[in-house]
Amino acid sequence: MDPGRDRHGGVALEPGTVHVRDSKNLADTGPRLAPAPEAWVCFVAGAVRT
């Protein structure tokens, strides 16, 4: 099994918030993150470096 095969994410941008969820879950179920845009930029920058 490909270890990366089951990695899915959904991202939605709104003013002041970035909504992130596992796209395998229905939109209204499962855990969700809502970081501020500045925090999201730092997260993505760190992920790109690794």
C-alpha cells in the first residue's frame, strides 16, 4: 500500500481564516482547523522546507 495514498485535505479560504479538514470526512463531520492566515503561511512555509 502506498503510504501517501490516503492523505487528503481540503482547504477553504475566507477573510481572516483558513479552514482545513480531512476531505475523507463529510463537510460537517470530523475535526477541522481554522488558523489565522498568518499562521497558515508559516505552516506551509515549514512544510515546503521539509
